[in-house]
Amino acid sequence: MVNGSLKLYAECIPCLLQVRYREIAMLFNNESERVEVMRKIVEELNKLLSFFCSSRENPSCVPTYIATELFRVIKKLSGIEDPYLKFKIDVHRRLIEIYVEAKEFVSRFEKYKDKLLMAIKFSLIGNMLDMGVINYRPPEVKDLLKEVVELQIYGNVNTALKLIEKAENIAIILDNAGEAVLDRLLAEVLKSKGKSVVAIIKGGAFQNDISIGDAYYAELEKSFSRVIDTGVDASSIFLNYIRKEVVDVIKHSDVVISKGMANYEYLTEVENMIGKPIIYMFIAKCQPVSMYSGVPLGKPAIIVHM
């Protein structure tokens, strides 16, 4: 695994463009409009690359900064604040049914450690529900339960379990819609041991990530000790822009659990500012993240940075 932060790879650039084109095709019916919006996206991307990545060593030359700004352009030009809203509401509702089955499955284990590990597996399985990576196709929701039993986790599982066991206050930075419903299982197992578990979600829409606008349908408040939003629509918890309340939650946490690749990309940049052990949980869905993290492509991973 590589130390430091995940910088922009050349491969990230066509991925950024193709994901935005997918949204353009979804939101604009007229081909002339599509070409014009795509042209503006290309122009904005060029500006962002010049600004953030004139040197690849620039701390801001990471894909998640650029993805945030390009998605804001899509929202502005389409006039739609949350292009994925209907999808997110639907996937939350469908995952509630999976959650009920999964909760019953987790309850069958007698030992706390076994319950915790199975809840972690469900949380990781949920991270498959990602629409922000080109050439990656999320599985059907109905197929998620089939994946979990034989799931092999790459990385620092035992270290993560020990950190979680010692922690009294835990912050979980959530990622995709639907996935967040399965994260509830992890929160419930942790709370059963008297731990405080706070969910951090986005304050505005970014791709298909859970945000304050659709969180109601995930019923997070039933499982987490507290749910707070960042106050911004950024792809991760950009520390210079989020609400002080979120910074305070992180400051008073014993450990931070970070879901998804975008949070991994950003938080590895600011770990010294976080000053807490971070447990990264994600599926390595693209070559840059795979190469940087050392996680085999397509594999679920738990990476611990102290």
C-alpha cells in the first residue's frame, strides 16, 4: 500500500467525463443541448485541471475535488438540484426490505464479535451500489444477500475490530444511497454495546450518495445515535467547508469509519488534520484506487490508518 494521498491518475480524466456524460444523457433529450453541456463540462474540467493539477503534487489534485465541481455544473445547467433523487428514494425503499432480512440473519449469531463481523460484511456489500465509476455496473439489489456469506475481506480486519471494540464514540461517514440502509446494521450492533454511533451524511446532492434530501427514506434515525449533515454538497467531508458541528463530532470520536472510494481519496489527504484512527471500508472499483491502496480490483477492503 502507498503512503500519502491518492493523486489524480490519467485514467481518472475519461472516467470523470464519462460519468458526467451519463448524467447529461439522462437529463437532456436534445442532442444539441447534450453537445453544448458536454462542451461546458470539458471546458470546466480543463480549468479545474489547470487550477488543481498544474503540479500533480498539489494537495488538491485528487479526483474527488474535481468530481464535486463537475457535478455542480451538471446541476446548474440542468436546473435540477438532485438528479438522482427518484433513484435514491427507490433504492432506499428496496434496501429496507433487504435490511429486514439481514437484521434477522445477523441476530442468529450468539457472539458479539460474529455479529459485528457480519454487520461489517453487509456494510461492505452495500458499497457495491455505486454509480460514480465508469465501466462498473452495480449488482441488482436482490442479489446482495447472496454475496455476503462468502465475502472475503481484504486488509486490516482484526485491527479494525480491535479499534472498534475499544471505542466509545464512533463517527461513520456514509456514502451511497441504499448502502446507508445496510450501514444501519453496523450502527445497531455497535449501539448494543453502549457505543455512541453518529452518521455523517451530505448536506446537498452529490451523485447517488445519501444526502439530507433523501435520508428520511433510509430511516437512519432508527439505528444511529445521531444523524448530522455536512451542510455542503461536496463528494466528501471537505474540512474547510463543512459545518463546525461535523468537525466537532469527528474531534470527539475515538475512531472514524469512512465508507466508499471518494472519502478514501479525500481523507488520505487530511489524515493529519483528522488526528484519529480511520477505518476505510470500500470496494476497489477502479484501477487507480486499486493500485494506490494495494487492494485487488473489485475486492472489498478494510484499510486502517492510525
